Amino acid sequence: MLSNSLIELDRAHLVHPVASYRGHEKAGVRVIASGAGATITDAAGRRLVDGFAGLWCVNAGYGQQSLVEAATRQMQELPYATGYFGLGSEPAIRLAAALAERAPGDLNHVFFTLGGSDAVDSTIRFIRYYWQAKGQPQRDQFISIEQGYHGSSTVGAGLTALPAFHAGFGVPFDWQHKIPSHYAYRNPVGDDADAIIAASLAALDAKIVEIGGPERVAAFYAEPIQGSGGVLVPPDGWMKAMCDRCRSLGILFIADEVITGFGRTGPLFACTDDGVVPDLMTTAKGLTSGYVPMGAVFLSDAVYATIADAAGTAAVGHGYTYSAHPVSAAVGLEALRLYEDGLLANGVKAGARLMAGLHALRDHPLVGDVRGRGMLAAIELVVDKERKTPLPAAAEPSRRIFDRAWDNGLVIRAFTNGVMGYAPPLCCTDDDIDAILERTARTLDQTLEDPDVRRAMR
């Protein structure tokens, strides 16, 4: 009765993110009741392995009591403190210092947000201020990458390059530009790393010329791995090559680590493995393991100093009511301790097992590509391996694959083009990973028997 009541209340009142509103009303909500470790339990009492860590974010896993205790203590002591008026709180100050100490290079300055989307928005404001301060206001053009994701706020959605985030919203703006993705599996130049890197550099150079030269370009945005575009992993050296090209042209390089940060690919920050020190870096999700909202923008010494010196005694007019929220910061500090006390190492171990198991599925008739790094992975399904023909739209890949996996006791991300995405909690045991793999294989077999898929394979 309670479950049915919640479904009806949800239908009547709760607007869900990135959903077909009428489709959701028809299907009804699936209510998640509790979580422990790498598993969740729904309102009917069914346990599922969460192979997607909520939304790429519950990196520490569910039921980490020390995170709950950190939030509780902070709520009892000081539930809120503004960062305005020169005020602050100990947890926020200590978290900023701890993050700066661990960030790549000279990313020594941290501005806290509520999540990833407003972190990206904040970078745009900081960058515009920076170029005004440098006496180059004509640098007002921004470049990102097709199939990239940089949030769904009004401005960030224009940097995002996924059709669903543009349709009906009047974005992207005319100052937001795109270059093709490195997407190795479907890259016109093939899957050779050097060729892909050369093609991306050439595309960036051509776009810069099209815009009017490097003196017009403010910044270039890249994810170390393109998450919502289908877990697209660039070849080794790609991030560094793009960063070096931007730096040689005086263009700011922004690393969006909202998904990849905090152990998702192995190290605390993916830029570490890529050998990149960006000018600004965005994080969120794993920062608090999703337990409470928080994001962060890291600014290099040079970017921060330019803004600070230009402002002088005047205020830099950017901030949020919940910037540097003490409860979120307290949880972030404890999450950082958990990562460094064993979760990062366990994530590396579990990620190796996950990738090995997914690669073992390559011979399945529907598996065209397996890709990933650490605990961030994907399988791309096709109906013809030689031609790389995607699953037909009639097979409703995102809905049917998600439903089958759910019925098999597994939560994954099912993309509309037939890609199955994985981002399990770093706390996964061998049994958790094996359950993900076994239930994935079962879901693949069921999809192979889908009449719409069978017809497309003929």
C-alpha cells in the first residue's frame, strides 16, 4: 500500500531529471528504499547490485557510517555558515586545503559549489573575468567536444554536446563551439592512437581559425573520459596533447573531472595519470560520495592571482548561498580519508577484475566494443560487428536494456545508442564484480533474443 501510494504521489508531483514526463507517468517510479555497500534495495524488498553508483557518484558505497557520523556531528555543532562577509567554517577551510594539497600542479585555490553543473557555470564566469582582467575581452569564445557533457544548467548545457540537452532550450549559444570526439571505436581515422590525436589537434586548430584565431578563444573544455557520451576513452597522450596545444596558443584548458574524480579511474584525479595540469578543474559527485550535495572548482595560481589582482579591494561578484557548506565539507573530508585509507586501492583491484570480465564478453554476438579505465567502463552493442551497426531504434535500447538488467538484479546506465555503462562503487568485493558480470551476460543473452534485434541481425 505504501509503495502504491508513493508511486501515485510521484506521478502527481515529482518532476524527474532528464525524463520523458509522460513516459514516466505511465511507467511509474521505481522506489529505492535503502543501500548497503554496493547494493541497493527497492521498496518491494528486491536487492540489486548498483553497477552505476547512483549517478557515477556513490564512490565510497552505501551505508558508510563514518560519513553519516561526520554529517551528524557537523549538524549538531554548526549546520550552516556562510562564506560571505569574510566568514567561514573549519570543515570548508580544511577541505579546501586538503584538496589543494592533492590536486595536480598549482591548482591551489578551491571554490565550492553545490554540484557539477554550477561548477561548470562558475568556470565560465571566472574565465570571462580573467580575460577582462588580462585586457583581452575579445577572448569570449568557448570550445568543447561533441558527445561531451558539462552539466545541464542554462550555460553549461551549451558546452554539453548531447542533443537531448539542447532540444527546446535554445542552446548552444553562438559563442559555444564543438570539435569531433576522439571516439576510438567510431573515429573516421580508425583506432590508431597517433592518428586520433593528430585528427583532434587538427580539428581544434581548424575550429580556432574558423572562430577568428586564438586571440578570440577563451577556453577549451575536455573530460578525461567522456562519461554521458557513452564512456568514451581517449588514447593515451590525448589529454596532454590537447592541453599542450591550448597552452601554446594561450587558451585556457579546463578539465571536467566531475565524473572521473575521486578514484573513479584509479587515482584521486584522472589528470594525474594523463600528466596534465589544467588551468581550471571541476569536480563533484565523488567529492562527498553523493551523500550530500557539493562540487568544487580548482583554480591555478595564475588564474586566481589575475582575478584577485584585477579586483583589488572590490568584491568578485560570484557566489552561492551554499558555497562551502560546512556539513558537505565535513562529509567531503571524511570521504577523502576513506579513499586514502583503502578505497582507492580497492577500486584499482576491483576495476581490473571488472575490465577483465567485460573483455571476456567480447565474443558475444552483440558486443562490438569494450572500453574503460578503472571503475568506469562500457560495452557497446551492435547487430553487425564488421559494419559496427548499432542496435535499431525499434529495440528501444535504453529502456529495454535497463529494464532487463534491473529485473536481473543489476543497475547500469543504458544509453540510447545501445551502450551499457558501468561505474560501480569503489568498495565492490569480488562477489559484487562477479555478480555485475554474470547479470550483464544474462542481459546480453536476453537482448539477443529481442525480436527487433534478431530482425536487424539478418
